[in-house]
Amino acid sequence: MATKYVLLHESGDLGKAPLHAAEHSSRGQESHDRGDLLMYGPFANAGDGAMAVFTTRESAEEFARDDPFVVNGVVRSWHVREWMEAFSD
């Protein structure tokens, strides 16, 4: 089993999302390109928040602290949970 770190977001003011989406997406792509962020996205019902899967707790926490969605209230709160991936390479 491989340990991963799941960043869970609770939705805040989603009306602000369009103003910060480009910067949020750019940071996500940069994290993915470095290999820190494996996948991320919103739950099907936008009000249910979002999740992201990271390779380290540090990279998940760093992403969340500086995420434009967090800084600008699109995300109300966040937390990181350790997750044991059953099927890994």
C-alpha cells in the first residue's frame, strides 16, 4: 500500500470562483507537473466541495495555504487526511 494525502475543501463563496479560477488552475497544473499533485477536482454537486490527492502532506498543506480559492473565500475550510492507496504502482 502507498500512502497519499487527500486535501478536502468545503465550499465557500462559489460566486467568487470565476475571478480566481485561472490562477487556481495554474497552481494546480504546476503542482501536477512537479509530481506533487496526482489528481484534483470538485465533487459533482459544486456545493459539496472538492478534493485533491497529493504525494506528501507538506505539498497538500502548502497548496491549500496559498490557493487563491482559499485566500479569497471560494473555499471556506480545508483539511488533509492520510489515505492508504490499496492499488498502487
